[in-house]
Amino acid sequence: MLKKSIFLIVTFCALFSFYTQAQMNNKDIVITTYKSKGEVKLVITGNNLDKISEVVIQRGTDPSQPLRQIRILTTKEIEQLKNAPLTWVDKFPLSGATDAFYRAAVTYKEGYQRIFPAIETKIDSTYIK
């Protein structure tokens, strides 16, 4: 019985490790953030854009809690991502004393949605003009 339990635990850990790594390696939508006085600049790049039907940018203070939807990329903007990164400025970010988390929720043409891990925008991040 002990051997079965150990085998199941090792198998579960191996499967969980592979799943986590697959999520982190998926680069369909990549967001880079830069925080400055009163605004946050987001630079969005993407791959496999022919498979994507919608991209929703979300923001919050705690990635373990639901994040608020702050922007939906239009079909035209998704098409433009094929040629160059999209730059968007969040002119109404969270309080300057609060670290904010941004993430993308991507809906694919096949009908499923993937929510990517949130990235933290620290108060002292560099800002690129």
C-alpha cells in the first residue's frame, strides 16, 4: 500500500510540474509594464494570433483574487500585433503606493479561454517613453 501511495504522489507531482511549465512557456500574449508618475505603460506582443479571437487585459492588487477587466483589444489591434508590439497607457492605474498586477485573458477561435499568469508592476519600475 505504501508503494502505491508513493507512486501516486510522484506521478501527481510529475504531471503537475509539466502542466505548470507548459503554462509558463506559452507566449501567445506577452505583457511588459512600465510604471511612472500617474500612469502605467503596457507593451503587448503576441504569437499565434490567427488562433486568437479576443484579448482582455485585467488589473488588480492581488493575483489570487479576481482581477478587473480594464481593456479589450479590438480585432484590428490583434491584427496589428502581427507586425509590431501594441503600446497602451493605463492613465487611471491603481494608487501610486500600491503594486498592481496585470494579466491577459485570451479567448481562442476554437472556443476556449486561457488566463495567463499575472505580472507585478512595482512602484519603482522603469518607464520607457
